[in-house]
Amino acid sequence: LPVGPVHADYFPDNILFEDDAPSGLIDFYFACTDVLAYDLAIALSAWGFDAEGVALPAAIAAFQSGYESVRPLSPAERDALPELGAVAAVRFTLTRLHDRLFHDPKALVTPKDPAPFLRRLDWWTKQALAA
């Protein structure tokens, strides 16, 4: 799959908006060189589900369509997207679980619930099995 620079953390709290339009991007802590479609899978996992981890198919389709209007996915990337989404869901389930279990009360970060990402994993797994 195509590889290049990725942000690897496209969550709503890392995107700045002005007048309802994206105006900036912050938090490059996880930026690296990786599979480009993995970056999309992370973004879909962040923006395409509600707070409880329930999929919002219209939001997923709209986000992916917007992405592909700039950089169309290859058939191989499209086929891999459900598995990449599952990998993203596992990553954020585990990191949130770790942060909750080993939270330093002096840290300025508030631990987040890992359960919604476990639900995302279920959804992505069903998509992978259906493909």
C-alpha cells in the first residue's frame, strides 16, 4: 500500500476551525511515515462514529468521499480499509485503556473511555468479514 507522511491522530480535538471550516491542525506527536490509507482509517474512526462508538455510515461515506476527491484510493487500499480501521480501533482502545489504568494525576491529560473504540473495532471487523 502507498506510504508517506501521516498525522496518525486526526481527531476532532486536533483540528482547529474558523467559521465552521478547518483552519489548522495540531498535535503532531504521532506523525510518522506510514500507510496513507491507515491515516484515513484513523480519521474515519474518529469522525465517523458517535460518542458511544456507534457507526455513522453517512459520515464515514462523506469523509471518505472528501478524502478521495483529493487522493483516490487504489483498489488494494479500499480493500484494506476495514482491516486498517480495525487496527486503528485496537490502537486507540489499548492506548485509552493504558492511560486509564496508569494515569498520573499530575498529568494535564484527562483519560478517555476505551469502550467506544472497542465498539468501533466490532464494526470494522464486521466490515472486513463482509468484504
